[in-house]
Amino acid sequence: MKIHKYDTVIVGAGGAGMRAAIESTKRSRTAVLTKLYPTRSHTGAAQGGMAAALANVEEDNWEWHTFDTVKGGDYLVDQDAAEILAKEAIDAVLDLEKMGLPFNRTPDGTIDQRRFGGHSRNHGEAPVRRSCYAADRTGHMILQTLYQNCVKEGVEFFNEFYVLDQLLVEEDGVTKSAGVVAYELATGEIHVFQAKSVIYASGGTGKFFKVTSNAHTLTGDGQAACYRRGLPLEDMEFFQFHPTGIWRMGILLTEGARGEGGILRNKDGERFMEKYAPVMKDLASRDVVSRSIYTEIREGRGCGPAGDHVYLDLTHLPPEQLDAKLPDITEFARTYLGIEPYTDPIPIQPTAHYAMGGIPTNVEGEVLRDNTTVVPGLYAAGEVACVSVHGANRLGTNSLLDINVFGKRSGIAAAAYAHAHDFVELPENPAQQVIDLVEQLRNSTGRERVADLRLELQETMDACVMVFRTEQTIKTAVDKIAELRERYRNVSVQDKGKRFNTDLLEAIELGNLLDLAEVMAVSALARKESRGGHYREDYPNRDDVNFMRHTMAYREVDADGRDSVRLDYKPVVVTRYQPMERKY
Amino acid sequence: MATPTLSKTDQMEAAAAASPFITVTFRIRRFNPEISEESTWQDFQVEIDPKERVLDGLHKIKWDLDGTLTFRRSCAHGICGSDAMRINGKNRLACKTLIKDINPEKPITVEAIKGLTVMKDLIVDMEPFFQAYRDVMPFLVTKGNEPTRERLQSAEDRERFDDTTKCILCAACTSSCPVFWNDGQYFGPAAIVNAHRFIFDSRDEAGEQRLEILNDKDGVWRCRTTFNCTDACPRGIEVTKAIQEVKRALITRRF
């Protein structure tokens, strides 16, 4: 076991982690621990753009953006945070441009902007061009630009280091962060990183679904590390299903395709979104579009032999426009489906895309251990966190924005905290829990296999807690997850070695997914209303009286060592927008 | 829609519904120094839909047959650059190569990319590759005070370096280069591509410095224009052309 000491440790090297690292490295001795090489992070898969009311191509302002974000989140958004997001969006985009990001340009040479779902002029009048973009590879450009600037700033990376435990210590009656414990993939060695500040920026949890746009590596590692140490997870029942994933594969086809004029059609060729969202049509918010797609499928208007998908039609757009604005997604259609988008419609279905919930933080990125108390020295930003700027449903282009605004804020805040405070003493045997976990899995002779349990989990989640949910389906999921968690105790791995043991890594990741799936299902069961991405067929309406509040899920362990999820609730911050009926 | 009949999409959907699994042999070069200093070829038989990816085949092996098979992967659709490997003797991304496109009748050979030290099975040491990248100053350098708003750039100036912005640092190009195989000191195509991305960016002011770095004995002149890199690039970047443009800029000092 090795012990390292840094002022600031950042867990994860996607957009939020690297944006934080650029700030904290200038101000404090910083280490970035990442299970992937930084440029492999899933920020790079984001396509359509980053929202900011630059007003480069038409009238726009941050207040309209704030409103759209609040409405898009179905009034579960904390409005003070949304206002910060929309206001600081403008500088966040300009910062990236100055760092070198190659945005598409207008004829005047300014950053070009395009339409995106849920972003509107003057509180819902019509779609507005707010998304700053670089073709359909905006996430790739952001990830590359941030990595380039990390190289420039000399950020210290520990690549392929997998953080498995969050160290919390009670000092003077206050629970503080003391550091993290990590597993080095190359050697199997355990490392303890003592740090004054820790920032989680480790991404989402999408791999508990089968049809997902998420990478294999998005397994909720940061959420699980904090949750197991008794910290709450907020709003985990809210998961976004992106309307346009490639049929069966789930690979993302950007909403920018509809922003450029693409149309969704059913088997009769009908532009069905006109029925569900007369004003915004195909550019309604993602939860609305995904439900509309499944309604078409359920009512027998789906496409293909099984009627299990619909079409994204780009055939009316000029090939030059597709080549210039949507080169990657058209190539995906050619590579994975053998379809030419110039002439043929693309089969799509909703795909599990984004966790709105996560580790609760305030607007400085400080992690909360209950509704109001911060954990000194602990921060989170990006998809792993819940500020909450996305509420019950995130708007497209607001995630690339979130990672930049709150990544920067948490990087600055964490470095400032590190300056003003001393190290917290490490607990005795700080690595013991991780050593036990790793050794137990490596030495287990149980008969359960990781791949079997993971597939059963994914199929359960797809069937029971996807776009449409009922008490019955969620209960089925809760029971199945409990069974799988029990069977997980008998999981074993074939690779018993220390060197690059990805077999072991996948087993650990599955443990994280199972814990988080339980939190999600239990949170969803208790929320007896429909709001944003959480749609209950047995409670089809939003219930502001009883449920306009955030879910806070805690892990409870009883005297026999059995754990369960305890739910509590936190008020939503409302500033200027009272809840209204949500129409697009 | 263009026509009422959707022939190509219809055909694809019907073929997908038929789901014709075939048996494919994967012949994988295994190496684990914890067990042996020698690498060996191992065959696996996999039932797979030919429209699936080579990566899907590797996952079937790892998940159902042999958990010790070790490789990197993440996004599984050609964006993250984790899974460059040598498939039937050619550098490709396993997640962007469909079984049907590489003759599944014969065994599919899979081995680690060349020129970088193999650590275990298909995993290589990427550190020398990233070091070469870091050495070319892969970041925008500007002088003077920053403008309040964005720097202006015409659409034409933006287009000038568009091709090289697509690089995902997968190392397929660099590890396909015979010069790099023979001499690991050579910067390699990927680092030059990333230098090109800034040299030809109208906002950048460090082109001369980068050109001097690449004028080095291990720099751009080592390129023998074999086009392996261009063939290998999963992003379709015209790598050899980019290298030629850097060479020309070194001679003319115009960029």
C-alpha cells in the first residue's frame, strides 16, 4: 500500500474533472485519479452542443435560458442553481473558445448556434438558436480542449487508478473528507490519497440499463463510494431516456439532427410529434419525445417487422448540410446499420442516457450529507452530482454546460478550501475496506458470474423502470435487484492476477451498479406522481402538493449488517418561477 | 420522406429480425507476464451475428468463456479511442469493425497494436505515445490581452484544420507506421496530426515553435509516406496529407 498527499484530489477526468483540474492545479497541488485515460471519458461522446445565450444569431438572454431549464426539469430544478448555470454559460463558452475550442462559426466569424430541444425564445414562444457547437462532435472537442489545457497547465494525472472508497472522518463533531482509496489497474496495488479537498467528477450510472448511450465504464463508481459511507443520493429515480438511440444498440444520434430539421416518423410516415407538442414538435423536451415514441409503438404505429422502433428522417436535408453539421452520426448509421441517411430513414428508439440525480451539492459544489449540512473538503460536479440544475429532466446541451460551470466552480472552491485548512488525519487502516473487497472478490469460489448478473440487471431495468413505470413494474425491479444483490455475494472472477485485472474491475463495477439500481428503484416506487423523466402510468399527473421536493436516499445498516434504502425529502429552491402546466 | 418505399431500411430491418448467428473463430495473441514471458495464440469459437462488432466477440469471450482475456474499451462506438488493435493484420478499432466486413469464414486474428510495449493480452503501454503528443505543445498559444468576447475566425479559417481536430488519440496511425516500429523515438503520425491542428489554426501564435520541434531528427522528416497511417485512421483523417502539409510549412514557413 502506498500513501500519497495532495491538497486536492479529483476523481475522474471527463469534462467536469478536467475543468476543475485546470482551476485547482493553478491554485493547489492537485492529483487527478481516473480509471480511464482522460481522453477516453464519455464527455467525448456528447454531440450536439453547449447551451449559452450568446445571442450571436438571434435575440436571446440568460433569463429565457433559466426559464427553459426550470420548465424542462418539470419544476424540480433548484432555481438559484439554474440561474447560475444560465448566467455563467456565456463565460463558460467564451472560456472554452479562448482555450482553443474549434466551434463552428457564423459568416461574421463569431460562434455559430443552433436549435435544440426545449430551448425557446421568450418563455416557450418558438425554438431559439442557443446551442454552441462544433459539428456533431462538440463533446469530443470539449474533452480534447480541456485535456490540451491540462497538458498546458501541467496537471498531474494518475491514469487507470480506480477510486473505490471515500474516507470520512469525524473531527470535532464534524464529518470531514480525509481522502480516497484507489486501486491501480496496472499492478493491483492499493493507494491511499490523503487530501484536503476531494472532488468527485466520475460521471453517470447508465450501464444498469441494457439499451443505453453510455460507455461500458459508466458504472456509478463515485456515487457508490459516497453512498456506502452514509452520504445521501438525490433524485436517483430521474433518469433521462434520449429519444434517438440507434435501434437495439442505443448509440446516440444527437438531438442536433432534429435541430437541423430532422423529423421523427412512424410506420405510416406521419410526423407524429405534431400531435404531442404542437409548438416545439420534434424539439420538445426529451422526456416528452421519448414517451411519444413509445406511445406510437404501443398503439401499433412502430416500424419494422416487430413494430418496435420509429424513424429519424433526414432524407429531406441537403447532403452538404448533413456532411457539414452531422458527419459523425451519419457515419454511425452507415457503419452500424448499413444505411445511407441521405436517402434512407434511420431506425431509432429511446436510449438510457443521463442520470439527473446524484451526489447532492450546493452551488459551490460542496457535497451535502443531509438537506443542509456540507461535508467539509468534499465536492462533486457533473453527472455524478445533483446541484440540481436538471431537476426531473435535463435539457439537451445543458450537460456540457453543467460540467464546465460547476466543474470550474468546484475546482476553485476546493483549492480555496485546501489553502485554508489542514489535512484531516487518516483513519486507522484507511485501505482496509478496499483490501477486503478486492481480496474477497479475487478469492471467491462462488458460482455466480458477473456477466450473467449484469445482464439480468440490465434486462430488468429496461423492462421495469424505463420510460413507463407502474407500481407493479417497479416492485418487480426492487425484488429482482434484491435477488441479484444476494447472488452477488457468490460472484467470483476467473482472473486471479494482479496485472490489469479487468475481470475483477468488472465485478466491482457490477457491485456499484446493483447498489445504485436499488436506490433508483426504491426512490421511484415512493414517488407516486409523474414528473419529467419519471413517468408513472398509475399516477400520470404531476403532484406539486406532495412531490415537488427532492428525494434524498440514505443507506441504512441494521444490527445484523443488512442494508436498506431510507428515503427522506428536501425542498426545491423556487425563486422566480411558480410551477405551471408543462406544454411544448 | 424521399420515397414511399424504404427499400434499404426495410431490408436492414428484415435481416436484423432474422438474426442469423454464425460460428466464428477468434485467434487471439495472449500474453500475461504473470504466467509466462512468451506470447501464444489461442483460438475461441463464438456464436455471433455477423452484423455485430469485433468488440462484441471479444466481450462474448471474456464474459462467457475466459474472464482473463484483457483489453481496453469504453464507448463502443468509435469515439473514445480505447480499443485500437490489430485485426487480421490491420490496425482498427474493435468497436468499429463489423464481423461481416472481415470475412468471418476464416479465423479472425486479433493482437495488440505494434511498436508499443505489450503489458497484457491486447493492452499496450500508451505512455510513450502520449509523451510524443505532449511534446508538440498540443494547446492553443496566443499573445497579448484576451478579447472580451470570442476570438473571431472565418468559416474558411476554421475549415482549414477541421480534419485534424477529429483525432481521438487511439494510436492506430502511430502503431501502423513502419518508421515508428523501428524507432520508437520518432514522434509518430498522431503527434504530428495534433501539431497540425494548431499550426493551421488562425488563432494560434506558436506555429514556428511547433515546426522547430518537428524539424528535429526524430520529427516529421522521418516520415516515408507509406500511407499506413491514413489507411489505419478510424476517423478518416488524411494523416499523410497532414504530415506533408507540415513538411511543406517547414520549407516555406507559410501556414
